[in-house]
Amino acid sequence: QVQLVESGGGLVQAGGSLRLSCAASGNIISINNMGWYRQGPGKQRELVALKTTDGRTNYVDSVKGRFTISRDNAKNTVYLQMNSLKPEDTAVYYCNAEGVRTDWRSQRKDYWGQGTQVTVSS
């Protein structure tokens, strides 16, 4: 029932910027954490940025100072502003929502977006 829809990916030259968006839809009561993961070709999926409900953030070292995660709890939407992009940022970026509650009587569940391709050319 819950769906995460990502947008904003594309092709950009090194040094450019992109802004990713991810909106969670469905009968959502609350979400604990929302974040972005990425997986490059032949590489393991890694956490890029995470933002908790109370505003705490985590970034992988390689994007610190370049990427900024933000969240609109009222819209169940998370964003990733990516500046000074590098070719090594090329990957499929996945939105994640952790601890989604759709029913007060049921357990929380995790959901993933379908992924959006980010390609950075040199």
C-alpha cells in the first residue's frame, strides 16, 4: 500500500548539481527515518544520507560538505541536494523509509523506492 516515488535523477557534468526528491504515499501515520542509499555498478549499496524524525542527520564521509538531506514530515517527503558532483557519485540512488506505521495496531515496516539513476560525466 505504501509507495515511495523518486524523482530528480539524470545526467550532469562534474561540478554540477542535482536535487533528488522522494515522496511516500499511502495511509501513513508516521515514519521514523528517511534516507538515501546508492549503488554503483558492481558495488555494494551504501548509505548516503539519513535524517531522523527528530532532525538528526548522518552522511557517508565521501559526500560530507557536498550533499544535504532535508525532510518535510508533513508531506512525507525527503530531499537530497547534491552539489559539486563527481563521477564517483554515479549510481542508482534509492529512497528508504524506515519504521513506517500505517496502522496503530500493526508493526512498523520498511519501504524502498524504485531507484533513480544519477550519472556524472567528467
